Amino acid sequence: MDALSVLRQGPVVPVIIVNDAAVAVDLARALVNGGIKVLEVTLRTKAALAAMRRMRDEVPEAIVGAGTLRNRAQLEAAVDAGAQFGISPGFSGELASAARASSLTLIPGIATPSEAMWAQDEGFNTLKLFPAEAVGGVKLLKSLASPFPDLRFCPTGGIDIKKAPEYLALPNVLAVGGSWLTPDDAIAARDWDRITALAREACQLSAG
């Protein structure tokens, strides 16, 4: 599945931090039950790779990817864990090379026009804008639309349910990334109904 297909599955990609792989399956099912199929499990915890593998094995309806990919070793570990796509906070030639070698669909992060040009030179036209709110957010994406008409984005960083519609109204935005769908307290309390409700609410958003 290519990057465009991944991001066209729904308006929001949840940015998921899993501290205990034992909750991975229930968490994935809660999101899928709410209509969210694309799940980004960030490599910020020791449990992340095991969580991805459990989601892949036990929740076949989900499209499970690895977030916060920063180097070749992480990308290869994510592939071994069954990741179907990868998302990075930034861009490097080494990461691009690793993605090509593994055939993993990579959505690399950029924050400036120069980084966008570099990523495009390496063959990537679907990008993550990160950290979106900190680097200019909606205004920056509007500014990038004219000089980069063929680029599409998944802005992430500082976006919530209230800010998401303004991003999704932009023609160069396919989806937004956000952590609000999987609050730490809801996961800790195993409040899967709450997470399903947040997913359903997010699915009511629509991309422009």
C-alpha cells in the first residue's frame, strides 16, 4: 500500500504511545470499532515493537505502522515487527535508502521548503509536516501549496479535534496525525469505549 492509499483511509491517523504491549490488541480493536483503521505506533517505548506485532497478528482489519522512525536500525526492526508503513519526524538520506531497500512505505517528516525539496528529490511526494503547529501549521501549508503543487501532507504536532478541520480543509492535506484519540488516562483505565467514541468523532471529519 502506497503512502497516498494509507492516508486516504481516514481523516485522522492516531499517534499511539504504548507502554504495555498487553493492551495493544484491545486498543487497536477500540480504534477500529470506531472507524479508524490506520494506526501509527510510535517507537518511543520498549513495548512498541511487540505492540505492533500483536496488532498485526490479532487485528487484521487494522493497517499498522511505525512512527518516530529515525534511523535504519529502527526501520528494519519495525519491518520485522510487521509494520505496513513508517512515519518519521524528519528526513535523512539514510532513512530514505533503508525504506527503499525494505520496500516499506515511508511518510517522512519535513518542516521547511528545503526539506520538502530534498524529500521530493529522493522520490517522496507524500510527507508529514512536523511539528505542524510549531512551524507554521495551516499558514505554512497554504504557502507550500503553490510552489509544491504535487506534494501532499499529513500534518502532525499540536493538532486536536478543534484544530483538525482547518487543516483538513486544505487541498494539500490528506489527513492529520494526533494523539488525542488515545489519551494516556483512557489507556491506563482500559476505557476502550471512550477511545471508540473519540475514533467515531474523528471519523466525522473530512479532508478537503
